[in-house]
Amino acid sequence: MRIVFLICTFLFGLGVAQAQTEAQEASPYAEAKAQAQAFFAAGEYSKAAAAQAKLASAIEKDEHDKAGRPGPGTAGALLTLSWYRLFARDFKGSLAASERGMALAPGWLPLAANKAHALMFMGRGWEARALHLRYKGQPIEKDGKLWEEVILGDFQEFEKRGLKHSQIEDIKTLLTEKQPAGRPSRRRADW
């Protein structure tokens, strides 16, 4: 019985090792992505952003070499980069990454969300408000989550990680109103 157990354990170990090797081959950037994620999880936002910037650059170069232009992998890496830069308080860098991603993947709403957040933190209140409200009621991804659900979730993440802005409460109110958002009110001096 013990021999059967040892053989099964050995075969399982081979299967796991093969699966890990296949996963690494399928994603040559898995290690770099994991490193950036680890920095972010540890609250080292500048390091996470720097690691993600290198990853985005490598993915862009790879896509350019293979297809003659950057593609969806680059857009995805820029989405994550723009997110990490928000927490690193590099709002201009976040805006640049989200706009670059939007140029590669027009209409991909997660990039628009990060752009709206960056504009807000940069003090460009009217632009941020308009963009935060623009896609209200629309699904943001294939999973069916609505734009406002994602934005409100982002705001919770900002609060949890100590990233604050006075405009967040007003946008939350507007996103949760039952009636469609009308003409912007002048409730905030910074708008």
C-alpha cells in the first residue's frame, strides 16, 4: 500500500511540475507580474508601479516584434500600471498609462475608470466628474458588472489603502441616484 502511495505521490509531483512548466511557458511574464503584485499587496506602491512599467514595456516590445504593433497584452499591462500609479500617487503617470491603453484598446471601460480616477486626484474635477458619470448603467466587462459598481468598488479600495479625495463622496451620491444624472451642479468649489 505504501508503494502505491509513493508512486501516486511521485506521479502527482511530476504532474504539478509539468503544469508549472507549461504555465511558465504560456506566460513568460508570470514571474514579473507576480513580483509587481507582491509589491502592491505589501503596500509598496512605487515599487509595484516600477515593476509593472518594466513589464508593460517588455510586453509592448514583444507584441511589436510579433505583430508589428502593441496589442491587447500591452493594453492590459497599462491598465494595471495606471492602477498601481494611482496608489503610488503618480497621478500624471496614471493618466498617461490609461490614455495610452485607451489608444490601444478604444472602448475598454476599465481604462476609462482609471483615467477618471487620475483626473480626479489631479484636481481636474469637471473632467473627472463627467467621465465618472458617462458610463453609468453600462456593463464594464463581460461579467455584467455595471460601471457604477466598479467605480464604487474602486473608491472602497482607495479608502482601504488611505487614498482620499473630497470629490469621492459627491460622485458616490451621483452614481447611486435612481434618476439619470442631469446637468452638473456646482456643489463643489474644486469642480
